Amino acid sequence: MTVTVKGKTFPVDWMWLVNRAEELLLEYTDVRHVSQIVADWENAEVIERKSETEGNITYEGFTSISRIIKKANNKVEIALVRG
């Protein structure tokens, strides 16, 4: 599965809509500093998910980061909410 945001594509481990579809959670690997990661996701008007097994979905309006966690092995968990 991949996600494209602001013209950049990232391979994503998992992605879910939670809290009555008001929060979008995802996890992927990123070795960069958190400030650089935030710049890619903050104010993202459109997020496109492409998956051969689950189909493609476009998410709109998830423009604010509510949580970002840098885990072991450079895994990053991001929670986006509608802005």
C-alpha cells in the first residue's frame, strides 16, 4: 500500500479511519527528523491511498496533525484530523 500526499509517495504499513471517520491513522518508515515529516503532512488537503488488495481511496480534509510518534526502527505513527 502506498500513500501520496503533496506530490510525495510513501509506502505505508497500515492505515485506518477511526473515531467515526474523524481521525486518520497511518504508520510508515521514515528516517527523517520529525520537523521534516510534519512539513509533508500538515495542511495536506488530499491524501491518496493506493492498494492492490483494498482498492484506492482519496481522503480529503485531514489537514491537521493531532499526534505524531517516532517509534523504534524508524517507524512513524501519524494521526490526522479534519482541519
